[in-house]
Amino acid sequence: MHASLMTRGKDYAIGNSLLVGLTLAVVVLPQAIAFSTTLAGLPPYFGIYAAIWGVLFTALLNPSRIFHGGPNSAMSAVIGVTLLPVAPQFGNDYIGYALSLILMAGVFQLLFLLIPPLGRMLDFLSEPVINGMICGIGLFLIFKSFAGFAGLPINTEAEWPLWIAWQTFLAMLEIGNMHAIHIGLATLVVTILARQFQPLRNAAILLGIIAGTLLSEYLNARYGLENTLIEQTADMSAIGFIFPSIPLFTQEAMPDLISIIPGAITLALLGLFQTVAAMRRMNRKQGHYISARHGIFADSLCNCLLPFISSLPSCASFNRMWLMHAMGAVSRLAAVFSGMILLLLVLFFSDLIAIIPIPAMAATIMIVGANMIKWSDIKPHCHNLPEGIVFAASFISVHIFGLFGAVICGSLLALAYAKWEKAHPNVSLEGNILRIKGNIYYGSLPVIESLFHKAVKQVDELVVDFSAVHHIDPEGVRWLAELRSHEKVRFMDRRSGMDRRTGKRVKHSKTDRRQRRVL
């Protein structure tokens, strides 16, 4: 009986992993093509190989059961912005520089793995920063889908400010292709309806894609493709198992390669920030702990290999990992199946993939983006003003400064808030006892000294209680040493409550003793 239940459990896990992998393959396909062609300025196979080999490499190297690597919008945009002044997009020189840029980013990421203090810096991402980024990326994906949803030309600008999204939304309402909008709406409606039924929930996105594709084929058969003008997925019949390539490192290219080093550092940091943030967020969702160093190791090694097979760089994907969590993925098999299924689809079913309409893919990305904006993750930060400010700054910065700017802005605000809290310890005067709760260091000493001198003037004999002090830096130690010679000041022993100068026990009220026991 027990063996039978275990067998059923394994069968369910494998079956669910196959379904999750198939769904991920369908979801990542439009993203891979769009990120490669519209953001990075590279042929579509770069994104496809990142969605195949980038996912497989990171799934094998990272022990997290819901880690999903592959192409990333922000990293693709950095490639486009960095190389735009160097060479024309889609050209041979441009592709060579892109491969070199990705390889340099992988090497820089290795440094964060090999030098622990550098890797430790990535841990200064607070939860408000992470949640703000997740919600911002979700809205970012919705904005990016407007053009494809309405059958309008995809904006090829690497930057995506809010005013472009607003103009695209207005254009969708005014001059959008109604056939494309109908296909997008059909995909949305079928997906949303399927999610209302538990047996169909995990297959909702697949059903939506199928519905949108069937409607597209019907419209094209009735009115003709020349009249419907419905854009379909790019032809991928020429894509093979791999496409070997060599990064460009010739003597003539050295000046340009040196000029793109800052872009390589930005690319490396952007990928690591997202991977560390995504792993921390998913660790809490899953209730287990996987060190972020595993993610750094997987990303760095993967991005050192991918340039040799014509692939975009890889990093953790918030939206796809969120999808894996929502669909109940229980092992790395889901990510492995995702890469393998996409490879099989591209190799053997490229003709079928080619007829999937872009509006249906755009609708799918909209749904994935909307799933990333959850009130349950926003609500906790609304009850704390500093956290709310950090969350809002990270959320807004995604759309104003980009994802890297959001990480920097949110992290700086979080660190500033932490420093502000440490610099303002809780200092109170209870009778003749001055209690200090917090840290005594160079930043908090001005506040403590101000309150100390006020207290000295109010009492004849002052007892300083620093039993609740967490940290004292060298400057704080020197200040305390100077107080020992003050004739009106005595120190309270942390454990016994004895006056260190007289050896007598300091009297406390019942409330004071209760507080001391708690501390």
C-alpha cells in the first residue's frame, strides 16, 4: 500500500513537471524571440538558445527546485544600449561584439563568486526592494505587450519609459488592428475562464494559446492574411541543435571592446541582482533555504559557456519562477523539461510554432505580468512608512530608470533607512537610570551624547544601563571609557543589575525588573 502511494506520488510529480515544462516552453518562446530581436538587436535564435541551453545549464547547476533561467528583458536591453554606438544591429560585427560582451559579463560574475565580500554585497537587497521590483516588472511586461496585443509595430527602442507605454495604449485604442485585438481578447478570456476550474488551472495558458491560434487561423482563412494583417511567430525552420560561435577578440576590435567594459559590468550586476533577489523571494515562498551563491555559480558558469553557442545571457526569471511556484513545481525536472520540450518544438514542430499569432503571445505575457502584482505582497509594506517608501521607489524606478536603476535606488534607500535607524537608538531616562537600546557607534553618538548631557543636568547621580546595546564600535568604547571618570556617572552590570562602582544593587520597580527579564 505504502509503495503504491509512493509510486502514484512520483507519477504525479513527473506528470506535473511535464505540464509545467510544456507551459514554460510556450510562455518563454515569445519572450525569447521578442527579447532577442526587439531589445538586443540579435537574430531570434539567440533568444531561443538562451531559453533552451540557458535553462538546462542553470537547472543542472542550481539546486533550487523552482529556479528558471533563460533570456531576460533587462539584460537584453543592456546589450542593445551598450552596442548601439559600436556597430549596426544584426550585422556580423555586432553579433561578434555581443558574444564578447556576454562572455565578459560571465567572467565578472565569476569574480563575485570567487571573492566572497563581493558576493556578500548582493545580500543588501531588502524585501521591499525585491517586492517593488517584482510588481514593477509585472507592470513592465503588461506595458511591453500593448503593441503586440493590438497588432501594432513592436517598439524597437531599448528604453521603455512610461510615456511610450501610454502612447502605445492610446494607439491601441485608436488604430489597433481589431482582428489582432480579438485574438488577444480570446486568449485572455479562455485563460481566465480556465483558471476558474481547478483541473484546468495549470493548463490555462496552453488553452489560451490554442484558442488564440485557432481564432487566428479561422480569421486568416475567411478574410485572408493580407487583410487581417495578423503577425505570426518568426520562421525558425533553420534553427538547429546548436549554433557554434566564437566571441570577437581581434586586435582591431580592442578599442571597442575596452569601451564596452562598463556595459559588461552592468550586465553582470544586473543578472546577479535579479538572480539573488528571485532566489530570496522564492526561498520564502517555498519555505526552504538555498544559498544565493548557488545562483551566482550557476549564472556565472552558464554565461561563460553560452557565448560559444550563440545565446543571450541567462539569469533568474521572476515571472517564470512565479509561474512554476503557482503551478506547484516540486523539482528541477520542470525546468529541464521546459528546455527539452522547447528544443523538440523548435526542431520538429517549427511549422506549427510559426502560426502562433503574436497577439496571443502578448496576451500570455500580460497574464504572467498581472500574476506578479499581488496585494498580499504589497500590503505588509503599507503599514510601515519607511518600507512603503522603499517599495514605491523600487516600483517606480523600474519604469523610470530601468531594472538596474530600481535595484540601485531601492537598495540605497533601504541602506539609508537602516543607517538612520541605527543612528537613532532608543534612549530614555527612568528616574536616575539612562537606558540605551540600540547601537553605540560614531553615527549614534551625537544623539546619545545630547540626551546624556541633558540627563546629567537633571539628576545628582546617573546610572547608565547599556544592557540592551547590540554593538559598540571603537569610538563608542572610548566614549564609555571617558564616562568612567565622570563623578556623577555609574554603569549598571548587564547580568546582575549591580552598580559597578559601589557594588550595590540598583533598585527597580516591578515593571523595570520585568523589562530586564525580557531583555
